[in-house]
Amino acid sequence: MSRTRRAAPSPGSAITSSPWILVAIGVIVMVVLLAVALGSVRGRRTFPTQGPTDPAMSLPGLPVAPATSPTGVGTASSPAARPVAPGLSPRSTVLPARPTPAASTGTPRGDVRPASPAPPRPAPPSAMTGRYGVVNTFDGGFIGEVLLVNTGRSAHGWTVRLTFPRGRLVTAWVEGAEQGTFGFDGGVFTYRSGVDLAAGASVPVRFHVEQAGTRPDSCAVDGATCAGL
């Protein structure tokens, strides 16, 4: 008995006999093509990533000084104002120094004491000097003198004053020189020169006094105390 041998089915006949295989192959091909196309598009263009953005903060308007126009040819215009950070003033931020409280003087506020006057300056010493002496004594009186010397570098006038509280002036004169003027009032004898005494020169002023001691209470030449007392 002979057996009949069946021929094996070919791959092409299997594919043609099953249509779902063709559909699956087509889907796979389309997916591959789509993946390739998306990859090429992403390589060419980068899409921005959107995310949460910070809220915008409005800044206060700042006054801008207008630029001054040049006043003449060759004058440079003023530079443009620099932007200032918000919240900071373009003006100086240095605070004025706090006033220092005045030292307490022990007087209420508002009570201003008048300034004390400056003490008077002492008069410069006179170039004229004097020395007191007694020339002669006798009963009831004596003759005294004041020897004047000009120690300066120029001629000077002079005034001699002596005090004899209980005396009486008889007469007075300048020995060997031009006479001046004299007086006696309240026990004070005063003699003023008639001419200036030359620099380095000397002259005696003599006087006759009665009813007084030979030592006066005071003797001065141009306000300076005489020597010899």
C-alpha cells in the first residue's frame, strides 16, 4: 500500500494565507518610522521647558534729572544720570552729627552772662627814672631834690609828684636847666617839665619845704616810684 506524501507549505503561502501577519508587520514598520522621525525633529529643535515663573515685582519710579544742554561750542554735556537701586536715595545718606550738649555752667538755660571786661593792660615803663635825696636841712624846713635821668633813646618830658601831708611848699626850681611849672595842692607837690629831657641826660628838680619831715609819703616820676626812699 503506497502512502501519498504531502508537500510542505512554503513561507510565502503561509503569509498569504494569514492576513494578520501582514498587518502586524505594517504596524511595526510604521512605529519604527515614527520613532526615527521624532528623533530627527528633537535633534533639530529644542522646545523650551515651561515651568512656574516668579511673579513680576513693580519698581517705584525714580525722578531723573534732565541733562543740561551745552552752553557753548566746546562745552562737554553733563553725563547721563546713573540708574539708582530701588529703595536707595541718590542723595547723600550721611546723617548730620548730633549736637554736643553744652557744658553745664550752673546757670539756667537762656540766662547769658555778660562777658567780663578784659583787665587793662599795664602801661609800659617810662624811660624817665628819679632818685630822691636831701640837699640841706635847717630849723623848720629842708631842701630836697629828685634827680631825673632819661634812660630812653629819644627826648622825653616828665612829671614829678611828691606828697607832704603836713608840709608847706615855699618854692621849687630846676637846677641848671629851663624851668617848668609847679603847684602844691592838698599836700601834693607837682612839677612838670618845660622842655623835654634829651636821651641819656639828667637834671635835678629841687624844692624848699617847711613844717614837714624830710621823707615824703610818696615820690614818683611819670607814675614810677622814685629810688632812694
